[in-house]
Amino acid sequence: MVTTNTLSVDLSDQLQHLLDECKLYDQATPCVQLDIKINLFKEMPCYLIELENDKPIAICSIMAINTFEGEIAIAVLPQKRNQGLAKTLKNRAKQILSEYGYKQMLYVNNENSASGKQFIEQLQIPFHHTEYTLEYDQAHQATRASRLLVTRANERDAYKVTNISVDAFGDEYEIAYPFIEACFQNPTRTIYLGQLSYEPICTLIVGFENNTYFINGLAVLKSHQGKGYGKEFLQEVIYNLSQNSHDIIIDVDNTNLTAYQLYKKTGFKEKSVTGYYVEKF
């Protein structure tokens, strides 16, 4: 097994081919991440790869952006399944996370993958929560912001972005700030700020991978929630992104009904469902 925190271009291409094969076979996009640059511990191995004749046949990715839990996702070539590879990768990921002081692990699975659900059932990993992946309908016409000034943030805005996120989500500042800093340092991430009378009141993060935009972390100061600013801010960002004709994706937790309804009203449609299953150490 190869464990590493970086991927060469050649290995990344081979792993993408592996994921494409799994997607075709399962009719479900694997949840494995191949662009992990925002983990809290930069030196931690986040790619666990099984090789056969120097070619990857299985991979596990580890996403760990905070101090209390890590997320893992596994993909195994269809013809190499039922050989114990997934369990071996899962156990190694658990060992790595334990070495870095983590107390629990979330196994991430596309719920359309029958083989993934079967694996989880075999391991008897308890269900934690569901996340919906929504895709923006390009036929929907995004409206422009009329009350907010929407701009791209820079590293000097890190504390402003963090304060909004902490206020909106109740996160700890010591956890949120390093994550925001890592996003600024990642060339595939862009952070936007929405200002009301020059006061920053909302923010979100946009990632760009495989010709697709991924929106997450939409946050509005509690004192300004319920006034339509979040919707206006999101629509302005979407207006700017949609000029490039790339797909736009956003994820939302099943417990966040308010955000789900907001995204649907903004022009997003449900694309897939991701299940999260927790294993405590």
C-alpha cells in the first residue's frame, strides 16, 4: 500500500481513470477526493493506494479539516472487489487518524452505489447524516445583488471571513481560522464576501475542480439572517460563475431545511444523495 499526501500528475490521471470506471459500473460518482489541500495537518497521508503491477486498483482519501473527525471515501476497481481491499484501506485510514488524535471517522458513500451500501452494512457502521448534492439549472436566470457589494476576498480578509463563519455556524475560532487560511492558499478555492454598507455580513467558498464549481460554507451573520441577504448574495455569486458555462454544485445537510429550500428557490435541483456513517475510536 502506498500512503502519501501528494499525487504526481501521472498517478492522479490513473486514479481518475479508476474513479471513472467505478462511476460507470456503479452508476454513481465515487466520493473519493483527489485534490486535498485543506487538511489541518498538511503532512498527514491523505491518499492510501493499493497497487497491482504498479497500477492503482483501489484508493481511500482522507479529508480532515478540523481536530475531531476525519472523512474517508473508498473506491475499488469493480473486478478487484470482494478481496478485502476496502476493509484494509478503511483500517489503515482509521490508524492514521488515530495517530493524529482524531476520535471518530465518517465514512462517506454515494447512496446510489449499491456496493458501497453493502460494504457499510457488512461493517455495521452506524448512520450519521445525509447530505444532498444540488446542481444549478443553467436555464434559471440569476438576479443581480441590489443591496450588497459582492467581491472576492483576499488573505487580509481572513479574520472577517472567519468571524462571519463562527457567528453563523457556532464553530470554534481556533478551528475555523486555519481552514479559512488554507482555502486562501489553495489556488482552486475562491472566497467571496458580501458587504452591506461596507460591513461584511456574508461569505461563501467556491472550489473549482474538473470544470465544475463547488459552493460551500454559505454563512450570514445571525443579526442579518432572515432578511433575504443570503439569497441575494448567493445569486450574485452564481451570476458571476455562470458566465463561464461550467456546472455549479452545492451540498446541503439534510438537517438544514432552511438552506435546502433557499437553494431550490435559487435554481438548484437535486442531483445525488451522500450518506455519512460514523465510527468512533
